[in-house]
Amino acid sequence: MRLLHVIASINPAAGGPIEGLRQFSANVATHGARVTVCCNDPPDAPHVAQSGLDVVALGPGRLRYGFNWRLVTWLRAHCHAYDVVVIHGIWQFHSLAAWLALRGRRTPYFVFTHGMLDPWFKQRYPLKHFKKCLYWLVGDYWVLRDARAVLFTSEEERLRARESFGIYRCRERVVTYGTSSPPSDRASMRQQFALAFPATQGRRNLLYLGRIHEKKGCDLLIRAFGEVAALDPGLHLIMAGPCDAALRETLDRIAVRAGVADRITWTGLLRGDLKWGAFEVAEAFCLPSHQENFGIAVAESLACGVPVLISDKINIWREIQADGAGLVCDDSAQGAEQVLRDWIDTSDRDRAQMRERAQACFEQRFQGARFAKCLLDIVGEARAMA
């Protein structure tokens, strides 16, 4: 089976979808499937050359919307070579391009919205939502309506997606997302991270890893850390991920006012062994996000046996809570502080049990091989119906 994935960008700084796609590609290879990725990145972009994927890069697009008619032309000319097309994300030209190219053709397509229909965006950015209403009526509504299925990574995401727009019509399927297990040489990865960031050695490290963005509740986490840091001089916070300069200045000011600037390590974007090493040196992963469709980093933390301290705005929080793989709070300053206090008050024995439950939760729910097989089964059904 040949699958074509269409995505706006494969730049890892853009967040989780590309990491999930990379893991999916590795897992479906064991089932004899081949994956090609079509994106709107410039072909000479460093992250394209370093991706390790079979990539067709047709960018750059124009404006923030990424308008690029080459996407339509290439997809029309080559879609017949693929059994299925999977679109990742909406609100950019790549999704409309795929719809325009595939209309009237026999190649079925699916859409992963990756949480982009969550009503949080409507509530947080009402003016931007008004602009999206225009995009919705002339573009993405039709993209979703004509898809063989729109794929959601949790039941929570599926239900919340219905709340954003009055006009909404699509065939919904829930496909539990997943990622791969960490590499086996865990001691080496731990050592590499400790050498790269010596301030974290011998500390009780709390880890945030992902794109540093206001929706992720990073300000809540730093404020909460400032409130609890005095409870244990060994506590240390690792902030791992790309961050724009203006937000970094804001977060630095919060840390200085809270008196914990010297107890926070900022790593920037981590990849490979250094990324896994960050999980290895952490005793808990923290994500008090205001909105999170799935959270690849949450699944990666569980894969490492690291319990997660997350908000109830992460769409897989019910599964985490049910499995006892972490602690859950609301997405407020008080909630973030309380979940850190609860973690600090948890006994060594209970923390050890939670680590075991985190690993079990990953294996039972979020293992990448399970996700790959589930998605292949769904697209296989589409081929049989064609």
C-alpha cells in the first residue's frame, strides 16, 4: 500500500503532527506500506534534508496562508500513484489544495484535524475566529465534508470539534494516536543530557517539553514552580522546546519575580538522544495546557515511564487519570500549583507505582504500532469500498 501524507510543514519547530507522522512512517513499514510526504516547505530547507522521510517539498508558499498552486498541480498529476491520501491539519492552503486536486478522482482522502477545530480557539481569539469563519465557508468545510473520513485522536476531540462552527458535516472516526518506544540505551541518553545541561544533575527535575506557546500554559507552570520551589531545594524545572523571543522575555520576567530564574534550564529544541535524555532525567512531565488535542510528548513521557502532571484540557486526560499514570488539574494558576504540590507530597512508593502505571498506559493505549495498524485498517476499508 502506498500512502501520501499532505502537511503544511515538516519543520519540527511547528509542533507534534510531524513527529507523529515520522513515527507512523517507521511503524507502517513493518506492514509493507510505503509513505511519501508532500509539504509546502522549500526543498532546500535543512529540516527537509534531515527529516529521514521520503519528501516532496513544493514550497515556499505565499503569505501566512501558504498559497502555492504547485501543490494542486503536483497532486493532480501524481495522486493516482497512491492508494490513499492523508491530510494533516487545516487552515492552511495545503488542505484546500488537496481537496481541489482530488475532486472527481478515485483516490480517497482522509483528514486529521489535529485539534484545530477545538472551541478554545474561538473563545480565546474571537477576531481570528471571525476570519476562520470565512475560510471555513469557502474552504475547509468542503475539505472535511468530502473526506472519506475525518480522523480524531480521541473521543474528547471528536465531540469538541462539533462546537466550533454552526455548519459542520463530516464522517467521523476516532483513531487513537501513538508514538514509538524510546531507544534502548537509556543510561547513555541520560548521561548525554546531564553533560549538555549540568545544572540538572542531581536534581528533582520537572520537565516541560514541546513548543513553548501561550496555549500550553507555560506561564502557569513557571508561576506554580515559583510557589512550590521552596518546599524542596532540589527541585528544578527544565523548559525544553523552541520559543520566540517576545514570549521568552515574558516568561523570564515571571521566573525572576518568582525568584526561580536560577532553577530553570532552557534547552531550546531537543532532538534524538538529547530529547529522550530529558525524559530520562525527569521525575515528572508537566503540561498545564489550555488546549491540547493529544500531546505526543505526553505519550513519549509515558513510554519512558515518567508520570505526567497535566490539565484536563488535554484530550487524553481521562485515559491518564483512569490508568493512574499521572495527576490531573484544571488549566489555572491554582490548578497548576496544586498538582505540583500533590506530586511533591506523593510518597516514594506511590511515585514508583505511578511510573509503572505510566509505562503500562503507554503500552496499552498509545504504542505507535497499535496506531499504525488501526490507521492501516481504516484506509484498507476505504480501498475495499472504492
